[in-house]
Amino acid sequence: MGPLIIGAAYFVYAAFWIRFFTHFLLWWRAARRLEGPRSSAGRPSAKACAQTAVDVALFGRLMKVNPVLWLGEWVFHASLLLVLLRHLRFFLEPVPEWVWSVQTPGLIAGYVLPFSLVYILVIRLLTKREKYAAPANVFLLGLVLIISTLGVVMSAWFTPAMDVKMFVLGILCLKPAALPDDGLFLAHFCLVLVLIPFLPTHIFTAPFVMMEARRREQALRLVMHEK
């Protein structure tokens, strides 16, 4: 079982980065092809950059469209960020001081995360828009809900943290260690491997896409003003 899971981890990791770079390259080529000659007037202003940062960090566009869903989405993403930062202690050696400083907030966020996912699922299913309740979205949210719930259960029960760290570092260093003898961790880790191929890669290029949208809006307003 151990070699099979380790092999799956390497395969999923490689496939994800190939998909990510392919997606980014396609987006970059499309943006270059559509923009034409770039003038100084078409460059994003400092205001556009600030607005883009707000859109990315606070989901400004979603807040205008659906404030109820925005609340759950923002709490979910903020909690997920803290949880991921807390997990860095398994990937780094030595562990930086700032990673230790987010352990308690990350633990609290881990308990908030499942509730935010339930909230989002309810709002999406009740909202009369197909894209909000699309099967792919519901599947991803449900999968993350199960993973986060397992994480909460692991934090309440004894988990061999050092064995987990040695296993994770071993994979990263291409020196796989023994698979931890913990059923909860095994389920948690395998579900993460299932989740990764389904992650929408556009979330990583979102800042660039939003910046491009702001630049085009700025250029359109300039053209309309000149007319």
C-alpha cells in the first residue's frame, strides 16, 4: 500500500504542475494576441492595481453580486489560508518562527472551515443559478468538507506528527519514508490526492486575469472619454 500511495503522490504532483503551466501559457498567449500594441495609456494604473488587490483579497466583485455567498466564501478562503500555513510545519525543516506563530490561529481556522463549507453549500444549492450549484462545484466543496472534517478529527485524536512530517519530507526530498500507521491520516492524505487534479487552475492566474480586466476597463473608459 505504501509504495502505491507514494507513487500516486508523485504522479498527482507532476500532473498538477504540468496542467498549471499549460493553463498559464494558454492564458498568456491569448492575452498577448488580444491586446495588440500596448500603449502607455493601456497600462494598468496604480488605482487599477489597488482595485485588483481588493478583488483578489476581499472578493470585491462577488461581494457586489451576492453578499450572502461572499460572506461564506471569504470566511472559507481565509480559514483555508490559515490552515495551509499551519500545515507548513510538515513541509519545512527547520520550521520558521512565523510558522509556529500561526499554529493557534490555524487550529481555530480548522474548526471554522467545515462550517463555512456547509454554509456555502446551502447558499449555492438554494440560489437559483445553475453555475452556483453546478455538479463540479458541489463535488469540490463536498470533497474539501470531508477532508477538513477528517483534519478536525485528527486534531482531536492522537496523530503521530513526527511520522507524518518524515513521510512528507521524504516525498519532497525524493527519499520516501514509511507510510504513517494512522488510518485517519491515510484517508486524509488520499482524499487530498483525489482533490488536487480537480482544483481549478484558474485560481492561480486569477490576479493576472483580473489585472487584465481592469486594464481593459481603464482603456475603454479612456476611449469613451476621448470620443
